Amino acid sequence: MPEPAAWPADRRITITDLQSATDRGERWSMLTSYDTLTAGVFEQAGVRALLVGDTSAEMVLGHQTTVPMTMDQLIPMVQAVVRGTRTALVVADLPFGSYQAGPAAAMANAVRHLKEGGAQAVKLEGGRRVVPQVETMVGAGIPVMGHLGLTPQFVNAMGGMRVQGRTDEGRARILSDARALEAAGAFALVLEGVPRDLAHDVTASLRIPTIGIGAGPDCDAQVLVVYDLLGITRDPMPKFARAFADIGDRIVAAARSFADEVAAGSYPDDAHSYH
């Protein structure tokens, strides 16, 4: 087993810290986060990076896909996560439509995430088609995380949320895109919804960390959506997701107890009233 890295306790984790941990063979974790209180709890638990993801379109705002998310909706969540943490690296998603038009649009919106939101890095989806955007942002000093495989922003083009890279052509494209993103300066790469052996090959071919979600155990790091982790997601979860707690059921039980006691007139009682 590798010696554990000395994670900073008095400053933000940087992309260099993450790379050093990966170089040492130490795996690290990332969670999605959308609010101040849970962000602080995750940092306390030792989660090294927090992704303010456009998954909040579905998880927080109730949309069916991530496509409707806007910069104006996401930035307040970025601000909240930054305010609730001291050491975690905060990565902000560039939502659909914020970077596809080209490097100028990507730069303008990434700058908003760093200046207005306080994030330390941004993430975008896609391979070679977004290399000019990545190069421009990295050249301006903005750390960029890539995202390949099942890319939710392109759900309409993919014909649904489908595992990617099953064919020889698909595998070759993802491997080529991964190398192109690394060459463009991306500091890490999310691999979502790809076969384990492909994730293994991509990870072996890159120096930068790979972060798996539905990509098997061979990536350098792993990310989960917070509501899947906590067992709050009420719809069937993806095959790869695992609930590490049953918070959803406990919330239902707590809310039911509250409603029952209010109906019975037993809450609030004398002990919970001002005198």
C-alpha cells in the first residue's frame, strides 16, 4: 500500500495535490455537492474534491435531464459549496450551452465560475471537439477537468443514457479523446458509463488522474452523486451507484413522525415552547 499523502489542513487542495496523490498510487474521492452544510460534512469526512455538478438540474430543480441547467442557476450553488469548505477542491460544471459555441464562450463562463462562484476549477464534457476550449482556458490559468464516455449533456444525441465504448470504434474514439484532452492541458478526466476494461486502458495510457463513475474500480479516483450515496434517490439508481446509507428512508420516517405528532397535538410540547 502507498504511504498516504499529507493532505493540507490549512489551505485548499490543488490540482497538484491530486496529481501527487495519483503519482503515489493513492486513490481519492469526489462527491457532487450543491449546498453549504453537506459540503462541510463531506470535507470533514475526507472527501478531497467536490463537484458542483449540473446534475443539480435533476437532483435539486426536478428536471428530467441536465440540459436545462444555466450558469445563473449553478453559480449560487458553487458559492454555497465554497462558503461551506476550507480545504476541498471545488470544481464547477460548465452547463450545456455555456461552452459549445467555442473558446470565447467557455472562457467567459469559466471566469464567472472562478470570480463569482469562487471555484478552483471547471469541468466540461466532450473530446476532441472541445480541445480548443480546454487549451484556451488552461492557457489563461483555469484548471479544467474533462468528461468522456456517457456525457449527460449529450443525451439527445446519444439516444438516451447508454453505456459508451462497447464497440471497437467507440473504444478507439474514447482513448483518442482522452489523450487529446490530456495533451490540451486537462488536469483530470471523468470516465462515466464505460466498460471496466476500457477505463483500465484509458487510465493506463494517461498520467493525469481518471475519475470513475460507472467505469469500474481501476480508475485513480471515484465520484458519486450525493443523493445516490445517501440513499435519498427514490427512482431506481444506476447499476454502478451504491447507497452507503439509508438516509432517504430515515427522512421519510422522521417526516412521518413529525406529521403524526402535529396531527395528534403532541408537538410542540411544553419542553419545546418558549415561556
